[in-house]
Amino acid sequence: MTTKSAALIDLRSDTVTQPPDEMRRAMAAAVVGDDVYREDPTINDLEILAAKITGKESAVFVPSGSMGNLVSGLSWCSRGSEAIVGENSHILLNEVGALAAFGAVQMRPIPTNDKGMLNPDEVRKTIRPKEGFFPTTGMVEIENTHNRAGGTAISRSEIEEVLEIAHQSDIPVHLDGARIFNAAIAQSMPVDELVANIDSLTFCLSKGLSCPVGSLVCGSEEFINKARKFRKMLGGGMRQAGILAAAGIWALNNMVSRLIEDHDNAQKMFSLLQNISEIEVLNKSVDTNMVYLRPRNIETGLFVSRLKEKGVLVGSMYGSVRMVTHYGINSEDIDATIEAIEHTLK
Ligand SMILES: Cc1ncc(COP(=O)(O)O)c(C=O)c1O
């Protein structure tokens, strides 16, 4: 069984990762039960492991990162309340407005720094007074790593500034930690330290950790009980999904430390791209596994389709090109991509 499609170099996203053979074997061997009855031992084990790794009381397995953020938002925010979010956050731009659609929650985007982190003064100014006819501020949302800012790793001190302001006003902070393990590895920090005192977080198994499906929401027991109800309401209650949870357990034990290889490959890409004058590299630096760029003399769509003809798939986002390194990409693939880019621009 192969874990990589032979001809293509697929840099569109780390979501394209194929489950490794050993992960597939763990999936096949999983003991399963009906998880809506809480009788799937493998899902129960995964939830306990996720809570332990993140230092939270409890966790719930959900089908996707989007559903993780949605059940979290629904658990914190009542109808007509407001969620403070970054102006370029995934929850605002890429989750089809789900929190507004299903929760009648108004998302209030605020400016961020270059790394995509909320500006603490803006958070302070944006929290609504409790008295009067303002909407209630239901939660503050942060993202780490930050996707659109270039896979940036947000530091513990930046997180603490926002936590302090939100908690002074009794507002919970939710973290979209779709790639929190990339953020932790990049800063050589254990995940539980990086997310300490954050009230809830989502992390994804289906990105750099190479699982086929699944995310975890972690938080207090009380919060997770609420989130579990919203998961069912949204149709996310799964049955013998321990097959998927087995992949998650295997990944948490085997795929986290290797993320550093993806970061090294992204760093290599970033460095080699600096030598190509026709390319404007948009990242200031590379913290994790993403590089954004723009070709200077050729239209982005044309650049993307020409690269595809050469067997290199890249993402086209917000008028720029995104390249994401992952388990299916090695150092030679970076050399081949650079060569393909050079030929494309000739
Ligand atoms: C930062 C971030 N949050 C959330 C998600 C949503 O995850 P999913 O695709 O599993 O819904 C993504 C997906 O790419 C993401 O990049």
C-alpha cells in the first residue's frame, strides 16, 4: 500500500495527507462500540488522551475542525451575542458563517498583528459593557498557528495578554488550534503549557497528523457536556467511529514530533524562493509548514495551472499562492518544486 501518489507533489494543504500503513493497521484493529451511547472504548481512550495532552478536564471527538469551532462557539455564545474574532481568522472567513447561521451569533472582527494575533488593546476596547442594550460578548477567539498569516506560531506571552484582558471581564477564550501541535513544536513548548488557562480549544487530527478524519474539542467537563449536545444537534454524533479514533491515538503517539521535518522543508522552500526574483515571498519568516507567495510577472491562476502541468499542486488563496509541507512531502520534493517554478517562470 502506498502513502504517496507517485507523480504529484501536492502542496495545496496538509489536509491531503494519506494515512500511513501503520495507522491503517491500528484502524483495522480498533475495538469499537456505539459512541452516541458512549460505548466506543477507542473514542473514549482518544478523548481521555486529548484532555491529558492539552491539560484540560475533558474532550469530545468531532468530525471536523469546523464543527469543533462551531460547537465551541454555540456552547459559549447565546443568540444575539457577539464573538470577538481576528479579521483574517478561519472561523470568520472559511467556515461558511456557521456560527452566525446556526447560533445567531454576530462575529465581530478586529485588527490583528502581522502574525494574526488579536491586538490586546483592540480586545479591551471591543468587549461590550454589561449594562445597556449592547450585545453580550460571548467569547474571544484566537487561532494558533494562524493560517492566513502564514502558519505563524503565536507565543505564550501573546496569548497571556489576551487571556488576561478577556478573563478580567469574565469572557471565555476559545482557541482554534487546528495546527496547535505545529505551534508547540515550533516553539519547543509542551502543548498543555501553550494552551494553559485557555477555556476551550479545537485541534485537528486530519492535517499534519495525517489522519483521515477528525478533530477534538477540549475544555472543562461542564463545557464539554454542552459541546457534546451541540455535536448531536448538528448531526455529528457518530457510532462505531473508534476506527477513526484509533488513527487519532496512533497519530498523537507517532506523528507529532516529526512535524519538525515539515517545518524544515517549509524553511528550505522559503530560503530557495528568495533566489527567484520573479517571486514575491509573502511570509516574513517561516514558523511552521506554510509559505505564501505571489508571482510578480504572471497572473496567479496561470502560474498555478502551469505548475499543475508540471505535477506540482499548490493552493490559490486570496490572490496569492499557498504551499503547505506535510508527511507526503520530502526534501527532494522541495528541490523539484523549485525547479518547476523556475521552468514555469521562464
Ligand atoms: C485554522 C483552521 N481552523 C479550522 C479549520 C477547519 O478544519 P476542517 O477542514 O477539519 O473543518 C482549518 C482547515 O483548514 C484551519 O486551517
